Amino acid sequence: MLLVDDSRDDAELAELALRDGGLAVECRRVYTERALREALAEFAPDVVLSDVNIPGFDGTEAQAVVRELRPSLPFVFLTGSLYVPDPAPPGADALLLKDDLRRLPDLLRELLAR
């Protein structure tokens, strides 16, 4: 799994939620466009989780890079924002509140089963 998030704590919480949910995952975290491009070239994630708001590089920009380089890779937005668009933003496979990470393992199982 590739995490696009400037917060190490939020990334660790997402990884912990997946492990607690019974998923064996290898996680990498990036928070710049360059690092995202490098990670997609060097690492074969099953899914990308991206914060919506990242200073200097937001989630929609991350999504555009992923769709450019790996169009079929599942892409999930994570947000701590109180405003949550419904459904997920266009082109994303899902959107999940960071306060609701307990749902993350089941969501990823569903996306990966497609």
C-alpha cells in the first residue's frame, strides 16, 4: 500500500488499522509529487491511500499522477475534514474519514476483490 500523506502519525494510524483488521501489508509513505512518481516506479502497491489536503501537493494532484502512471490502481481519499463530498470525488474509488479507519480493512478487501 502506498500512503500519500504529510502526517507520519496519520499514516501510521492507517497502517495500524489495516494490520489490526487482519491485513498483512507493506506500506510506504510519500508526500510530494516527485516521491509519488518514484514510489510508483519502484514499488508495486495494491492500492493508494491519499490525504485530501497536503501542503504544496493535494490529493487531486496525487490522484492525477496515479491515474497517469497506473490507471487501474485503486485510489482512496482519506480526509480529516468535516466537509465530505458524497460520493467520493470523481475518479476515486472511495473516500473515508480518518476518524473512521476501522472501516479501512473491509474497504480495501472490497476494492481488491474487484
